Amino acid sequence: MIFGRKKEPEDLRERMIRKQLESRGITDPAVLNAFRKLSREEFVPDDMKDRAYEDRPLPIGSEQTISQPYMTALMTQALECRPTSKVLEIGTGSGFQTALLSILAGEVFTIETVPALAKEARKRLERLGFASNVHFLMADGSLGLDSKAPFDRIVVTAAAPAVPTPLLEQIAEDGILVVPVGDRYGQDLLRVRKVGGTLRRENLCPCVFVPLIGLGGFPE
């Protein structure tokens, strides 16, 4: 019997990009190229590495997840990052989307509330070489980071019951905020643009995220 060659991570990554991203409308070359630069298996626990490229979210500990590749790509594409963008990320998690933003933007501020995840994500990004333009913080992300505002782009990787007011106030003119909004069991992914001082909201798709815990999110 002749067995096929075991797929290498590079093969699985390219298959993921073709089947899960490009086929569903992820067309931004910069986003696709950023995905090609990241080994997703580096961002999941050891017992999940053989599932790193599956079309689903995966647990990363502390009751948190690394998002489905397509959802991460959709949110990143919706941000329309530029090389000069100053980005605020709420929810560092495993650091996968942080690394994408590090590649796509000029400066990234990322906030995490779970100490263990924050520590591991920082170590991981430093080891992989994606931390040179990233600032890591431990805080209530639902309050944003007023001391560094305004931000050209804000992305929230956890669900809020409503768009947190501090984040709306911290968007720069011509800026974009992407956030899942709804209850604990299902949300809509919203994109908010600030144009001429006016906030314009757009519903991108239904989604399910872990809850954003904080004053502007859900209680514990």
C-alpha cells in the first residue's frame, strides 16, 4: 500500500488560505500575505497543534479561544489597516491577530485582562519577531486606552452587549472600529466608521465570541 505524503504546515497554511479565506471573499493581498507569514500552530496549545488550520475556533486556556481563521481574516480585512495606522486591539489572546496587525500597521497597542494569556502572548511574539511595534498592556479593554487616543483602527476580539462608549470616543477621524455586539450566545460583527465626526455603522455578519468582561462589557 502506498501512503500519501503527510502534509507539512506550509501546505496546510496555503490550503487554509485558499479554501477558508479566498473562497469566502478575503481578497486584500496584504491580509493574505500576512497570513502566509504566520505559523498558526505556534499560537495554539501543544495538544491542538495538529488542528491549528481547522476551520473553527480552538481553546487556548483560561476559557478563551483563538478565533476561526476566516473570522480573524474578515475582521482584519474590515479594518483596512495601512502601514501608518495606529491600532488598538482589545483582547490579545494567543497573539495571533496581534501578529497580523504588527505586520500590517505602524504601531499596535494590545490589551488583555487574563495575566497568563498576556504573558504568554508577549513571550511568543517576541520569540517570533512580531513585537517590535507592539505595546502590551494589562487593563480593562472595554475602557480603551485614552492616554494614547485617538486610534486610526480599533478591533475588539470579544463580544460586548453594546459598542463601548470609550472606544467610540477614541476613534480618530476617518478611523474604523470592528467589534462583535450582542448577548453572550450570539452577536453581529459591526464596523463603525468615523466620517466628518459622524459614526456610521455597518453590520458585517453574525458571529459568536467569548464575552468582553469589563465596565463597558459584561460582568464576570
